[in-house]
Amino acid sequence: DHDGALLITSAGKKVLQYNYKTVYPPPGVDTVFKRSGFIHPLWSPDGNVLTRINAPDHYHHFGIWNPWTDVLFRGKIVDFWNLVKKEGTVKFVRFISREQGPVFSGFKALQDHVVLNDPAGELVALHEQWQVKVYNTGAKMWLWDFTAILNCATPDPVTLKEYRYGGFGFRATPDWNDQNSHVLTSENKTRKDADASTARWCMLDGAVNNGHSGVLFLSYPSNYNFPEPMRVW
């Protein structure tokens, strides 16, 4: 725990970092793009960073985060992802627990989805609990579980409307492009045709500074809409 970030390591190697302190965009960029409650960096066992934040084409991308775009609350649509709209954001509130040991280490964190344009001021629409567990698997690969639980923060209902993207988000390293990286899904789809498809898992890999690394996302069978729809760009 150092300078607003919780770092999880295994045998001295960095695995992932959860940022609970508000991170501001680069100098000269509108501070509307500040954000807390996200994972970056995510490292490979070789020490390659696989995530990115504040990319110039999308300052609202934050490594690994959980954004919702088309949310109906109190008769209005709120966008908690596209921060430039100044409609909503997500903020870290507190740690519920932190644990470490020989089998796994991890944390539970409470985050709030905050409506920014309510006439009464900032208003919390959703409470979100993150649980992250990183398992001791040795040096060849990292294995970790991510669980998010959403609850209404007021007596009023919240509707996550169907949209082409939303939910679990991942922004990849700038080292990857369409020439040196690959996308493969459980349905044998690639970057060309994976977008808007559904899958049980999705793998991304490619060339990085220190050789070749990748990340495999596996959807839990009891997840809503499993196999899950994906936005691949």
C-alpha cells in the first residue's frame, strides 16, 4: 500500500496494481478525466505492462475498469464511462478487506457510481463491490479472479440498458497494434469478426518490450448473458 495504490506481488514480481487514489490526466488535459478505482498496471510474469490509461484517443480508458454507458436512473440516462459528458463517474470509497497468504492475496473494495449532473449535487446511484484474488501459481503465469457486485444506493431502481459495450473494460498496452498482436475467442473468431459476438473466453497476445505476452479473459458460467457479448476494437 503506497501513495494511493495497492500493489499485489508474487515472489517479488509485480502482478497488478489497484489505484484507489484519484489519478489525474496529463497536464493540459481537462481534469474531467480524473478517476479512481481501477487496475493499472497489469503485468505479465516477464514484467511487461499489458494495460494503459489516458490514451490520447480515449482519455477515459483506465486499464481495467468497470464502466456502464447507458444507465437509466430517476428518469434520466447517465453515462458513467464517457467522462467528457460530465454526467457520471466512479469513485473509490473504502477497502472492505485486504488479505494475503501462501495460496492467494487480494482485496475487497467499495466503489460508488456517482451522478454528477443531479440538481441536488453529486448523487450516488450504485454501490459496487470489487473482489480481486490473485493466486499463487508460480512464475509462468498469473491467475486472478475478478468479481463485481452492484447494488442500488437509493430506493430508486437503476436499469443498465442494453448497449454495444459496458461492464468489464480492458485497454491494452500501446505496444500492440493490428500488425503485431492477435485476438482469438472460444468461437474461433479473431479481431476481424469478434466484435459484437459472444464467447466463453477471449485471448489477446502480442509483441511487447520484453518478448511476447498475452492475457486470457474467462467468463464465469453463471455470469449474466453467458456466453458474454464483446466489444472488440
